[in-house]
Amino acid sequence: MNPFQKNESKETFFSPVSTEEVPHRPPGAPKKPPPKICGSNYPLSIAFIVVNEFCERFSYYGMKALAVLTLYFLYFLHWSEDTSTSIYHAFSSLCYFTPILGAAIADSWLGKFKTIIYLSLVYVLGHVVKSLGALPILGGPMVHTVLSLVGLTLIALGTGGIKPCVAAFGGDQFEEKDAEERTRYFSVFYLSINAGSLISTFITPMLRGDVQCFGEDCYALAFGVPGLLMVIALVVFALGNKMYKKPPPEGNIVAQVFKCIWFALSNRFKNRSGDIPKRQHWLDWAVEKYPTQLIMDVKALTRVLFLYIPLPMFWALLDQQGSRWTLQATKMNGNLGFFVLQPDQMQVLNPFLVLIFIPLFDLVIYRLISKCGINFSSLRKMAVGMILACLAFAVAATVEIKINGMAPPQPGPQEIFLQVLNLADDDVKVTVVGNENHSLLVESIKSFQKTPHYFRLHLKTKSQDFHFHLKYHNLSVYTEHSVEEKNGYSLIIREDGKNISSMMVKDGEGKTTKGMATMRFINTLHKDVNITLGTDISFSVGEDYGVSAYKTVQRGEYPAVHCRTENKDFSLNLGLLDFGAAYLFVITNNPKTSQGLQAWKMEDIPANKMSIAWQLPQYALVTAGEVMFSVTGLEFSYSQAPSSMKSVLQAAWLLTVAVGNIIVLVVAQFSGLVQWAEFILFSCLLLVVCLIFSIMGYYYVPVKPEDMQGPADKQFPHTQGDMINLETKKTKF
């Protein structure tokens, strides 16, 4: 669900945790084992953490749903589309940068538990302020704007701050001997995120549109219910207080890491003489000032961060579900026979498939692979996830090519499309004469054709005058109209008494449908007509062949559209308006109908022909890749990170998502490629990155817990000889 966007990806909102040990009990004091879930090796405390995450993700995605937040900006705050889009993505970006702050607070000052509690209070406060800003009776536009921006800022601080802490705090609840259960926990944790996202994405748009507050859409309720879920998340998390293992913070670890790295680099630069013995690792040059354990931790941290370098490319592909893939869906037909699917609803398929794939992979696929004797390591799973995403974009490119082949042609350079519409009572012969005396004779254009006639005329200049010869019964009329290349036009032939004339209407403006239907009206009556569709769409069409502008409407049946002249109300049956189609309705007298009026229906642009179901394979592939890449990557990062730096490392994981989105923006802005070629480009780029990542993984040396953790009270000598060389053990990727 991307948007651009699933539009962003849910999996990045949880981050694994640290395995820091609780302080030692006094000698002789018995250690009470933590309560377990139904006699298993799963601590009961993780149930509170998983439920907390479900409610928090419901809160976040419910509030941030594109159908709610963006519409709130447009129709409640009355911002422009550009401003609304900018604020929406600015808020999303802020949610990815605040994890650094939350991680620093958790690892250096308050610890994970207190950080989650305090920033959750900030989170709840943000929801309250945001909901108040959506009340129409509370102040004016300035008050609503200020409250909305303050609320969004607090929400970004809260959700981003707890992201690198919650999942990692859950990992802290397991003993190292329960590594398999901890791996399963990350899968369940990821599943709870997508469950919360899936449910809230359906519910909150209903709260906005189906409930009225003060005569308007109820944005206050749509924001208030997610706020209530965040309160529940906080209460549930607090209820598990006495069951949690709470590793204490270990000082300003971020500052220590940077100082250690800086000292190692500067010390190496000072001792660059060839006479000075080399050391096994560049960080070993910090042993004169920093303890061995810290240097070991920084080594482990930098090795994992090095593996993070290729990861943003995967997110660049995954997050296009909410942008490029949704735009692709707007060019497809969402009528599945038993159900009609809107283009933006396809994003719901991702969390739905995640709920299916996680147990399928954990309980079936991975076990079958293990029984076959294949060592399917974490890095191999991530590499396969990348390959699946490559295949998904190759499929998306194939679908895009097929869509382009079925789409109606567009006028190119030195070319126009001309539609001749005969509103006279009988056939009309039309001859089109260009400047070079070439002509096209169109015989017997019948009145009210069901399918418009398009004539492709090739122009030699960017603009040109065309002469039209109209022959109707005994009448012979010459008219002249100006046209410009790359545009479509409608030549409307009309009869007034014994005379016949024509008018030229430009068709290009307002026809972009984005998956919805568009329509316009021609009024042949001698009175103005006002047409109303629903509560917010209306047309005012002038008398005597007035032509309205195109307007976008929802796909569906319109059997009784209310119309009104100055002295008469009537209704028109417009029939089915289908995905992607542009319609022209001609309002005319018809004595055969009960009202004496009728709307003749014609298609300016045919409806989308390719079913949206063709997107299912690419969604299935990319979601399978997401499950293998993201869930595995979270657990791997947790297991390989030093115990004092797990929250910081998870914040770095979240930053790879932000970098991935930047890649999408850069490619989209500067590639200049057609859409199918851009899909192929992304697929090839990720394939290259996957190869690089596989080589890096082949030479990666997994770190065991005993290599990273030493006794808390042990003093390490500051000599090179005491450094532990992790490279002595080599495990192949």
C-alpha cells in the first residue's frame, strides 16, 4: 500500500530491540522466571507489546489514510492540491527522521520503556489537538490550520520516537537461548502492524464520509477514533509494566560511537608512518582511549550499517505501490463482476497478503526448505526477497505495455483528432479541406451516432485553419475553424430552423479521468439547464447548444439525475459511467419519453478495458518479497546489533526507507522514461543491487552474542593484543 502513494510501507514502523541484560540480582536471591504464554517459551509480556503495536498502527494508518488526511487538507482547510501534497509528504518524512531522536533518548537517557510511555503521551496529545482542529465550530480557518499543523508535528514526534523502541523492547523479553521464538515474535509483530493498517484503512474513510458532523463530513470523528486507539495502545502497554525486562540505558551511546570513530580516524592519520605497525582493524586505533568492549560494539555496528547501504533500493520499489502502481490501476477496469474495486483500494491488497504470507512462510515454506537440507540464512532470504521485487516490477512493466496497447490513441505532433457530431435531424455530408487543398469527404454523418467518428488529420504546421463544407438537404454551407496540433476537437453540426451551422469545441482539457469517469453536456433546449449529481457536483449548461466543461464523477449507475430549467424539474437516466471513460450527453426534446426530454449518450473516450485483476501477480510477488526481506531484516539487524545500540540501529533501518523514497523522486524527475521503461529500470537497478548485496553477504561474518557481550564489570585492557578478531570465524552467505 505505497501510495506516491502504499503510498509508505507499514513494515518499517516496527523495529527490533535490544538484548541488554537486566542488572544482576544480589547473590543468593532467587530469580523468578517471567510468566509464559500457555506454557510455551514465549514470555507473556510480548502479548501486551503486540496488542500495543496493533492499536498504534491502527491509530497511525487510520489518521494518515490518504482518503482522510489529504481530503481534509483539500476540503476542510481548503488548501490547494500542491500544498496538500507537500504537507502530506512532509509529515510522512518527519515520521522517518524522528526515530533517530527516539533511539537516542531510549539508549542514552530514559531506556526503552519510559521512552515509549512518554512519547506515547505526546502521541495522544497530537491526536487530541488534531481532532480539535477538525471541529468546524472551533475558531476559524487560522485556528484550524494552526491546530492541524501542531497536531501533526506532535504525532510525527510520537510515532517516529517510539518506532525504534517498541519492537526492540519486545526482543529484549527473550533469552538468547530462545532465538527461534524471538524470530517468530518478529513475524507476529509484523503481522499485527499490517492487521492494524488493513482494518483502519477501511474504517476511518467510512467514519469520515458516512457520518455527518455539523452538516459536513466528520473529519473530527475520523481523527478522534484513531486517537482513542492510541489511548488503548498506551494503556495496554502500561498494564504489562511488572512483567517487562527493562534493560537500563547505557549513557549517550550515540555520542560515544561518533567520538570513538573520530578518535580512531584521527589517531590513524597521526600514525600513518610506515614504521608504525599496522593494526587488524581501523577501529583498533581507538584502543588508547576507549575500552575494548565499546570498540567491539562499534565494529559490529559499522558492519551491519555497511550491509544497509544497498537496502534503500528495495524500499524504492516497495513504496511505489501507493504511487506508480496506483496510477497504473487508474488505467484499468475495477469491475471484478462480484465486486467493484476502486484504484486506490488495491493498496489494501498488500497488508491483506502480508497476513496470509507470514504464517505461510514461517510454518510451511521455510520448514520445507529446511527439511530439504538447504541453509536458508537470513541474508539469503533478504536476497530472494529482492529478486521477487525485481520480478514484480517486470510483471508491472508487462501490464503497463498491455495497457498502452489497449488505450485509445493520442494525437501526436502535427496531428489532431476530429470528432464530427451531427445534431441535425438528418444525414449531413462533410468535406474537410486543408490549406494544401487536400480534402476528406465524410459521407452521410448520421444524427446522434452512438459511437463518435474520429478523423485523424495530419497538419504541416503547429496551427492551421480548416475549411468545412456541410451539405444538408438543399443547403450547402462553408465554415472555417482554427485548430492546433496534439489536440482533439469536436465539430458540432446544429440545425436552427432551415439553417445549418457548426461550432468547434476543444476536447483535450479536463479529460484526464484517473480511474474515474468524466462527463460533459450539450444543451439543445432553448432554456438553461442545471444538473446535479450528488451533493457536490453540478453542471450549468447554457441554452441553444451550450457546452459544459468536463467534470469528474464516481464510477457507477446514474438512473435518475436531477435536472432543472427555470420552470421545470425533470430527471435523466445517464446509465452506467464506467472506469476511465469520458462521456458526452446531448439533452434534447424527445416526444416518445414521458417527460418529453432525453439525454443522448456518447463516449468521447472508451472505458478502461483491461481488468485490475491483472495487478494481482505483481502485488503477490512484491508482498512475498516484503515478507522475506523486511521481517527477516528486522530480526537479523536485532541479532547482529550490539546490545547497547539496538534502538539506534533500528532508527538507521528506518532511514533506509526515507532514502528509498528519495531514489524514487530522483528517478521520476530526471529519467524522462515512459512508465513501462521506468519499471524495467527499477527492476534492473534492484537486480544489480541484489548482486552486490549477495557478494557483501557472502563475506559477512555473523556475530554471536558471546562475541558482542562481555561481563558488565569486566575491565578490558587498552591494548591491541587483547582485541578479539571476529574474522577468524567465517560463515558463507
